[in-house]
Amino acid sequence: MNRTDLTAQSTRRQFIRQTSAFAAGASVLRGKLPAVHAADDQTIRLALIGCGNRGSGAVADALGVQNYGPIKLHAMADLREAALTKVHDSLKQKFGDKIAVADDRKFLGFDAYKKAIDTLRPGDIAMCTTRAYIRPTHVEYAVKKGINVFMEKPFASDPGGLHRLLRAGEEAQKKGVKIAAGLQCRHSPARQALIQQVRDGVLGEIPLIRANRLGGASWLTNQGEKSNNLMDQLQFGRIHLYWIGSGHMVDYLIHQIDECCWIKDAWPVSAVGMAGRVANSTDRGQNLDNYSIEYTFADGTKAFCGFYRINKARSDFATYIHGTKCAAQFSGNVHAPTVHRFKDQRTTPDNIAWTPTPDTHSPWQYEWNDFITSIRNDLPHNECKRAVYSDLTTLMGRAACHTGQIVTWDQIMNSTFQFCENYDALNENSPPPVKADANGQFPVPIQGQWREV
């Protein structure tokens, strides 16, 4: 698959179709059904909060878990009725009676998440898949109610939001609430097999990791009168405005950065980086077009992570490990489990020394298989801290590129910076946290002037 446009709508679902996970039924779970609810009804109920592509995709993955008890979509929440209706009807057509959302469990507005979560019972799942800026608020509420959580990435837009989410994760740990996070590649058996070889020293010491997400551009056009309306910003700004969703680099490269930290089994102590816009850019959004980040771990190991959205340039979507004994490929295009160990440092198809048993399902399906298993068997499952740390690592890189400075782990861990003073207070009548100028141009990071830590 030659991926040239990181904004392709098919990214997530295309991979699932190509691996036939959906058709295969997805789960190999077996055994006696443990109790989830005190009542006889053992259905795990889902509340979808945020009816976009990622939310509907996560519902499909949840309903793809088979042979381990009934799962149904029970409630839905969104800001827009049209989005909710579209997703509901599409899912209903595919899954029939598994979509059991009565009209009085379809909620709209900024407080809709509360109403949807309030329909659930302990053992059920709140699916927090809205824009990243409000993720901590939604997760906090679910944890307070004792409801399990699936949360999509990015997990917040800024360090202040991520530290708030970290506290919610700590509360979930105390209460036994389970949290799954949308960094699905950690659930891939093929990747886990290579991780074991790394831990066993088969590759030697690991002084270098390379990870790239390189593809085509998608710029924001002048939004005219919509530019400075909050409700409109929430629709067009997911990857274009930092306060809403962290920007495109964080939204996409977080997966590769998470893989680097997983390989190293550590978090970097510092980051430096460079970023800029391509010549003749007409992008009205806040993003820079290309990012080059150098992470340093405590033992001096380097992870080099690259990202760009540039048309007519080469594509690359992979993570590579370079050990003192040999190299390995850790992942491939559209999160494919492309995993190999090579004979030496040459990462070419004719130089492969070992390949694990191929994954049977997509990483998204494995992620949900594991999550449902933990709920049915009451096993520990809290990915919040690890997910937040991976996001904080990604924000280290973003800040290093945007400010032109070294950003340390201590700085990001102590940062309370937020793009908006109080996300919880926002409503349809609020002024937006960031505004475009008369030409529709939103503020762009300028090294030496920009602050986000």
C-alpha cells in the first residue's frame, strides 16, 4: 500500500478490510462467561461519545469481539444531530440488533456526555472519542461514575490537560475502573514477539531507533465567516488548530513515538527538533508542514522521528530498530504488523533473518479483544498512565520544534500550560480560544516567540 495522504478517510477501516479481521470475526476468546453485572443480563453496554470516523470505527472493533458474551451500543452523544444520525444509521445497517440505541438515549450538546454515561452500569464502557481538548473531562466523569473507559488518541491538547487525565487514571486505578487507550499497536502479537527478542538481547544493545510518518499535504483553506465561530472551529479544526486536537503531527506521529518508547522501555529525558512550512504555503491553519525530532534517553540512546505532509515527496510509514548486532523493522504502512529481524543493518527484503507468525487480526481488534477479556474476567487493565506519557513525549517533540529550544522530561512533567484557560466552560456561545486574522490565517508557531510548555 502506497500511502501518500495522511488525511485519507480510509486509513483505519482500510487496514481492517485488507487484513480481513472484520470478516474473520476477530476474536479467539473462549471459556465460561464470567459475571460483569449483578443482574442476569451479561450484555456489556457501550456509550459512544463523539460520533466521528474514529468513534464509529471503535464501535465496529468492540462489536467484532466474538464468543465472549453480548456487547451492544446502548447510547450516543454528539454536538451535531446530523453526525449522530449518520453514524447510528450506518452502524445499524451493518450490525443490526447490536445497535440498540433508543431515541431517548441519543443525546446532543456539550453536556450530552454526562447523559450518555449516566445510562451505563459498572462493567459497561464509555467510549471517549471526541476532539482531544475535552477528553480529560469526559474520562473524569466516567471514572467518577465507576464506568470503564475507552479513550482515543490524542488524549489531550496540551500538558495541562494530560496531567489532569493522569490524575483521572490514578483515581481509576484506586476504584478498579478499567481504561483502554487508542495506541493499538501495543496489542499486536507480532510486535510483542519482536519486543521479547529485544528484551532477550537478540539485537544487542539498541543505540538507535528510527520512526517516520511521511505523506501528502492537506491544508486548511480560508474558512471565511466560520473562522472565528467556536462551533465551526470544532468541525474544521481537528488537526488544524492546536487547542482542539494537538495538530497533525501529534495526532499521527504519536503512534510511532509510542513505539519508540515501548522498544526502549523508557521515556526520553530530552527532545530537540526542527520544523517549518514548505515554500508558497497557503495553509490557513496552525500546523507546520515538516517536523524532525531527536529524542535522547537516559543512557544516551537516540530516537529520530520524522513527520511531514508534503505532496510529490516520498512516503514512509514505519519504525526501525538498529541494535549493535542487527537491525529490525517494527511496524509498517497504516500500522501494519510488518515485523522482521534482519541479518545485519540492511533493512531490505532480501536480508531478512526472522519473521514472526503473522497477526491474524488488526491491532485495533486485538486491542478490543484484550479490553473485553479484562472486563469479563475482572483483570487489571489501566493504560492511562502509559498513554499519557506517550502523549507527553510527543508534546515534548512538538514544543521543541515550535520553540527552537531543548525541552526536557522534567519540564513537560511540571508544565501546566493549556491553550484554553477552562475547557469545561466552553459552549456554543463561547468565543474560540484562538482566532484567525482578516485573511483567515490562524497564528503559526514562530521559534523564539511561541510558548506551549
